[in-house]
Amino acid sequence: MTGSIIDIRNVTHKYKGSEQDTLDNVSLEIKEGETVLLCGASGSGKTSVIRLINGLIPHYYQGDITGEVYVDGKDISQTELYELAGVVGTVFQNPRSQFFSIDTDGEIVFGPENIGLDPKEITARKDGIIEQMDLKDLMGRSLFELSGGEKQRIACASVAALLPKIMLLDEPSSNLDWESIGTLRDIISEWKKQGKTIIISEHRLWYVKDLVDRVIYMEDGHIGCEWSGDEFRSLDDNDTRSLKLRPVNIQGRYEEIFDFSAKEKENHREEFTDGIVLKDFYFSYDKKPYLLFKKKYSEADGEELSLCIPELVLPKGKVISVIGCNGTGKTTFLRCICGLEKDCTGTIAIDGKEYRGRRRIGLSYLVMQDVNHQLFTDSVASEVLLSMKDKDDARCCEILDSLGLLKYKDTHPMALSGGQKQRVAIASAIAAGAEILLFDEPTSGLDYSHMEKVGELLHDLASSGKTVLVSTHDPELIECCCDYELYIKNGRVISFTGSLEKLEGIRRNAI
Amino acid sequence: MTARLDPRTKLYMILVVSAVVMMSATTPFLWAVRILMTIVPIVLLITEKHYASAFRFLILYTSALVINFTCLSEQSEGFLMAFLVGYCSIIVQFMPAMITAWYVVRTTKIDEFVSAMQKMHFPDGITISLAVVMRFFPTIKEEYLAIRDAMKMRGIVLGEGNIARMVEFRMIPLLFSCVNIGDELSAAAITRGLGGKVKRTSVEILKLGIQDYLLITLFTSVLLIFVVFKYFR
Amino acid sequence: MNKKRLQAKDFITIGIFTALLFVVEFACGMLGFLHPYIVASYVIMIPIVGSIPMMLFYTKIEKFGMLTIMSVLLAIIMFVMGMGYLGAPLIILAGIVADLIAKSGNYKSSKKTVISYGVFCLWICANYFPVIVTADSYRKDLLDGGYSAEYCDNLFRAINYKTIGVLLVLCFVFGCIGAFIGKAVVKKHFEKAGIV
């Protein structure tokens, strides 16, 4: 047993109520202190392996299981979950749903309090963790006001406060932007230095590539192949593409796309004569006190504005990526276009027709990051019909067919997969006659083939004449479908460039 | 103000105030005690730097009080007047409880509250559930705002004029979201040791300080005065 | 995990649904500021709107204690929110009885569930307790202050000692009606989506 801290022997598993095995005779040994990456398409069993190790299978998620799992010498099937708390720690995918407290301090001490440690010991641990992970600036704050990246840092701290030997990370970067991913990588590398055993399940491979000792490739519930860290780092784009993985070596290209300082210097603005004209988009989150009349925002408000776009012409029928750091107004921009911010009084002109105020609402549609909020009815077809003023079954079927949803016509939207839900939302937008489709981070947390599908879909939407704006941190998505790049900083348009030519340039340099 | 109040003191304050608001003041002396009792949480709000809400409560309470007294004494009639006075007397009657509740909710951290409940020997199950309730209020708000945005974009805020649909369109996505979040939250909490056999501990160390004893004495006397006047005279 | 005792997960679920139910109560309560009659109609609104989360809740845990704990939580929240403690015994009693009824049907029998929810809805009447207790002395105040007896009667016609019995019955009846609606909604959405 020496050296091997996790030992999974011939495990086959199936969730309750599901037909198919999620894991098919998986055996895996992991040595103490190793850093292992699990990769593979969604549904390949990565998450199930993580759940085997932290005991959520079989103790929380019910199903049929055969085989044995030993973690730190304990037989998981005979061990209660709370006994594992000090041994295995898990950071989950969704930063919003994994915190238990309301404030950051409470969250870090949550685990130690559960296992009944002495308050003095808990405080000492908390101070140590804060020091180590540099969390001083986040202390004493409400978790609800933190960004996704900050929440994820607190989640890591909360898990680390239990001092587990084994750290599991289940797609931890899914909802993070580039900067936060960097911080996450630093945390993982610190854990590695401390000698913890780390297992990461992930779609985004580039940020962990330098940390991993071993990589397991999962495929349809079994282990497809295994690489050493060095072998993995030498995989090129063709290798990964054939395995339906996201690229391993991407950083160079990523920096090129997201090189904001260069963009600021270039300050290039593509000009279009024919297109969708946005005029007078001003908005501020700092509400000014007013007595009788609400003051309209204008350019004169200067620095106070969270969004300041006097005029912008968007080319019709193109996919435009909206990029920029977190919290610099990308989402505000999208929300203003589709009329969700009432105080933003801009006008949108299409083909010489001007739309203002509430009229903008039907014109554009935002597909939210959490698409679950946008589905209201009990079947896909009625969801689409809800958007139509004159209920037209034939047109409904036509739209569903074009999005490949026709066979799910009578299914409940919530029973569909994430990608399908996204398409239902798009279908309802098309039915409402929206000309501009807005997407907020549509591909975060998607695997390669799903990301590619979204890319194709955006491209098809553009070819059918819709104008697509997509806010994203995903260089792979930009690469595969975006025609133009709009860089926003502090709510102002800094540059607007064609992205294809630029990428061409990068490719030439690469060769 | 350096020392914070113990949550148990705050709970005691609520207990007293909610008892007193149900007994009406009949003499000027009782009115004075009642007003004093209302001023205390407002002052406490100020010490906790909640100036805006303290100010708002003060204005609202004073104006309700003034309207109530002047109008009642002038024997005014008329529907509108009656309506106004009706509201004002409800405010005067129940406002102290509202202010105290607001003060407690705004200035008590969930951990403190949970820790106080543990001290008072509530079972762990109830304290866990209560902590979840508190955590879920802001979550429900967040989710609801997102859902309302989505409804605006679809133009179905009024549920196509049908009240049942209005409720359904809000409730269904909200429930789906909350159930999902709850599942993920449970998994995350259990892997961090929630539900073990050991008694939970708490880093919030509660100790009654001098200010607690002062307030407890004050509120006990308020209660005594009202009980004596109501039942023994 | 077919253990009969409540687990950590169940406590979290109870917390979530209590929060949801309280939000429903609070949203309806907001309408009550408009006119006293709306306050009286709580007994119709809250059982029916609240039935949707509650019927989902009934399918989620199916262990004894789910309703009892929920009622204790509701009583605590009501108390902390300054709505008094007079209603607490009623709330908790309603919770325990509802729990026992549901348990006798093993949390599966739909008839028992309907009755259980009807009983549980009696907690709503706890909202009126402080008003009723205050009302008498308050009414005297108003009369002394020169208000017509007609106005005072109007203000308290809907809520007083005599009508509380009627309100309790209404709560139960609309609770049962709500249970059917809630069950239909759960079937329409959650069963179809495969959540339950």
C-alpha cells in the first residue's frame, strides 16, 4: 500500500434511473503527492471518478456500483462522508452554489466547525490560510458581492482549512475569466509544493499543463489512455483535436488575442457605413439622487459612466466578440443593448428605422450565462410559441428544425442538456423576431466538441442575417467563429477590429 | 461604541418589544416608556453606523406619532382622515417591533446567531436549516432578478394578462434553480464534514458584557411596567 | 440512503423550502399594506401560491420531522421579524400534526398529503394573532378618539376573535385546494423534467 494513496479497483458504476454505465471497469492508482489531470469529453466519467474518491458516490448519488475504492487506506463504501472531511477536499465547478455561509470569514471556518475543532485551533488555521493565500482583502465581505473568481478563491480556502491530504478539483475554471484562472493556477501550484495529492478534472488544459505529473484521458466511462506530464505538454493541436480535447498549448495565441495594451495603442476602429447603428448609450450604476425628473445620462457625465458609447456601427450578419477584463462593462453593454437597463436611453437604428426605450426589447435577445432562468414552459414547442404574437405551429416547427430540436418538441426544456437549453433559448429569440442576438459567456465550462458546436451555431445564425454579439473569455471560440473583435474597457469602446486577419497574422508567425 | 451586543440580548429585546406592542399605552407615562423603548433600537442602529435607516425610522415614527396625537385629539371625522389615522396608529403600534427586528437582522451575523442558538441548546438540525434559510434569502433574490430580466426580454412580465401564468412563470424557474443550487450546496457542505456525529463548534465566542446586562435590565423594567399597569391596576 | 433519520442534506432542503415559503408569505404580505381586506385574503393567497414549492417539498424528503422543523423555523423567523411569538404554538402544532398525518400515509399517499398540507396551512393564521390581541384595546382607543363605530367595525370586520375560526377553516380548505393545484404543477413541470 505504500505510496499509493488512492486505489480504485475495477469500478463499474451506473446512476440510479440511468440506463448507461457512467464508469466501466475503471482501475486507477494514484501515488501520494502526485498531481493528476483527468480530461475527456463531457459525460466521459471524469466527474464520476472525482465523486468516487470523495465518497459522494455511493453515499450521496445513488446508483449501482461494483468494485472497490480505497482512499488513504479507508474503504470508501464503509466510510461515512464526514469522516473523509479531513482527508479529501473538493472544489466544485460552480462558485455560486458551493458556499454555505453568507460572509467570507464564516465560509473559511465552516469545515473546521463541522468537525468540532476547538475554536482557538480554528482561528489559528483561518489566520494561517488567509496569510498563505493572500485573502486579506476579501475578509469581512459578503460572498454575494464577490466575483466568480473571488468566490472560487474562498472555496479553495474553505476546503484547505480542513487540511486534507488530497485535493480534488472538479472543473474549477468553468466560470472563471483569464485572470482568475491565473490565480487558481497559483493556488494549485502552492498545494503541489505543500506535497498534497491533487486531482483535477478539467476541459481547459492550458493552464494546468505545467503542473501535472500524469494525465488520464477518459472516454465513454473508461480510461482511454495515459500520458506523462512531458508527453502531455508536447501534444499539438492536431493531436488534441482528434481526441476532441481543447488545445494544450495555447498561451501564446491567447496572449495575442487578449493583448489589451497593444489594442489600446493601436486604437483601431473599423468603420461601417451600412449596419446597425447604436447611438447615445450611456449608463451608470451609481444612481444620482433626483427629485422629480430623472436626469438622463450623457457624455458629459464623464468618469461616472459605467458605459459610454456615443456611436457605434455594428456590421450586420456577423459574429462579433466582445472582450475585455472582468468588470469593465461587457455585461453592462449587452444588458443595455437589449433594454434591460431602463436608465440607458440609447437608440438602435436598423435599415433607417430607429428603435428606442422599450421598443428595443423585442429587437434583441440576450442568452444568459445561466440559461435555466430563461425557460418558462413545460415543453420546447410551447416555449417557442410563447414568443410568437400569432401562434404559428408551422413556423415553430421550422425554427426548431433549423436548430436540430424538432425531436425534442414535447420534452420539458429542463430535461435537456445545457447546450440544448441554449438552443431552445435561441429558438424563442428567433421566434420573437430578434435581429440582434447577444450571448454572455456561452462556452465557459463546455468541452471541445460542444464549444465547436456553439461556434458553428453562432456562425449559422450570422449567415442567416442575425447580428451576433458574444461576450467571451474563450480564445478557442473567438478563433473558431468570430468575425470582429470589440474591445471594451471601463465601458468605452477601445478598439474594433476584424479578428480573422489578425489571427491569420498569428498563424503566419507561428509557421 | 466598542463592544457589540450579544445576539441573545438582541433576541430578548425582540421578545420584550413584541410583547409590549400588543399592550396599548393609556397614560402619558406609559407613552413615554413606549417611546423610550422605540428610541433604544434607533440609537443602537446609529452606533452600528446604519445612519440612513435610523434616520428614516426616526422620521417615520415621529411623524406617525404626531399625526396620531393631533388628529385623535381634534376629534376629526372624514374618510380620508380616518384612513390616514388608521395607518398611523398601526405604525405607532407595531413600529417598535419592526425597528427592533430590522436592527437585529441588520447587525447580527448568521454565525453569531447560529452560535447563540447552539448556546441555547437548539439541536444542530435546526441551526443548520436556519443558516440555510438565511443564506437562501439573498440567493432567491439573485435568481428572481435574473428571472425577471428574462421575462422582460420575452415580454411576459404580466404573464399575458393571466395571474396564474404570472405566478407560474416566476415560480417554476425559481424552483428549478433553487433545487439545483441546493443539490450542489449539499454535496459541497457534506464533503466539508457537515452532518457528522460530533457536536459542531463555533468560532464566535459569546459572552454577555456590561452593555448586555444594562439593556436586559432596561427592557425587563419596560416589560414589568407595562404588565403591572395593564393587569394590576 | 434509506435511513429514516433526517440527514444533513435533508436539513439543507428544509432550509431552502422554508426560505421559499417565507418569500411567498412576504410577497403576499406586501400586498397587505394596501388594504386590511387583503390581509384577510392571505388565507387564500398563501395556501395556493405556497402549494407549488410545498408539493415539491413533500416529494423531496419523505421523512418524519420535515414539516415539524419547517414550522419551528417559521416560528423563529416570524419572531425575529418582529411579528410576535403568540402564533408560535399554533405554527408548531400545525407542523407536528401535518407531519404526523403525512407520516401515517408514509409520505406517499396523495390523500394524506392533501390533508396534511391543509393542516400545515393553519400556520398562516398566526399572522393575525398580534392584530387580534391588540385590536380590542386599539378599537377602544379609536372610539375614544372620536371615530365612528362604523369605521372601526369596518377596519376590524375581517379580523377579530369571532372570525379567526372562519379564517382557520378557510386556510384548511384553500390549503387542500392548493394541494391539488400544487400537485398538478409538480406533475406538469418537475415530473416531466425528471427532477422528482
